[in-house]
Amino acid sequence: MKEVIGRNEWFSIPEYGVDWFRGKIDTGRRDSFLHASEIRPFKKEGAEWVSFKTIDDLECEVPVVSVKEGESVKRYYVEVRVQMLDDEEREFLVCLSPRGSRRYLLTLGRSALGDFLVDGSRSQLFGKI
């Protein structure tokens, strides 16, 4: 049975040292996005990796799952293990993106929501901080 999730929920990324923050559930988007700045690709043991700063300017290094090249920018997709208030950790494929002044630093698109039913009329169904 699928869990019901609201239009926004609380998330944490323990492996990056990122404490609780609100993220948006966006069924109108296919891809998911995580705020990242100073995105720098590099090679590590022959594999493609990326370093970046995320929430609270925390520095991270992760392997790249895929790269999509647009007209003027490369988009790096990485796997991120995210914790929710139900204490479960889930892994999502996210695009690193400079989200700037956006209200939500994590947006989960519909391709990440296979285990959930989304109730857009409700918010924070896993709890509030």
C-alpha cells in the first residue's frame, strides 16, 4: 500500500550534514532538484564525480549518475539519501541546480514519487518541526 504524502514535507540529508528543511512535492515536474552552488565536476578513480555546496554552504562530493547537456549548461544527476519525519531513509535521483531564492531547496518530481500518493490539498503529513 502506498503512503500518502502532502504538497510539502520535512526532509533531512544526514550524509551531507543537512538538518531539517521543508521540501516541495511537485507532480507537475518530472525531475527532482536539489539546491547546489559552486558545482564542479572532477574525476575520481576514473569515475565522474561532482563537488558542490548545498544548504547552509555545506560542501559535498558525490558520484555522478548521469549528465544532461543543454544549450548553455550541463545538468548533473546524483543519488541522494533523504530522511523524512517517519524516520525512513529513501534514495532519490536529483538534479543539482542553483535554486537561489526559491522557497524550497528540494523539489521532488513525479518520477521520484512511485511509492507515494500525493494529496495536494494537505501539507506535512509526516509531521511538523
